[in-house]
Amino acid sequence: MENPFKKVINSEKLPDIIKEKVMDDINVVKLALDVTDLLTIKYPEAINDIFNLSRKNKK
């Protein structure tokens, strides 16, 4: 696969469409990380806290 960034000469400005595509890719990765964090860490911790709270109330 050919690297498109090697085609850009240092004195030339990078096309805006390339910048938008790169930023869109970064945003997709950030979203995926946030969703993964929510589903694998925060949601199970919240469920665990609820069950622990209900067990403490029963005692």
C-alpha cells in the first residue's frame, strides 16, 4: 500500500479533505474507547455497587 503522505511536499499545504478524514478516524477511535470503557468498566462497577448496597441493607 502506498503512503499518501509521502506524496505531499513539505512546502505544500495538506488538502482539507485529508485532514477531515484523519480527524474523523480519530473521533471514531475515541468513541470506540469511550463505549468500551463504559461497557467493560463503568457499567459492571455500577451493577456491583447496586448489589453490594442491597446486601448491606438486608443485614
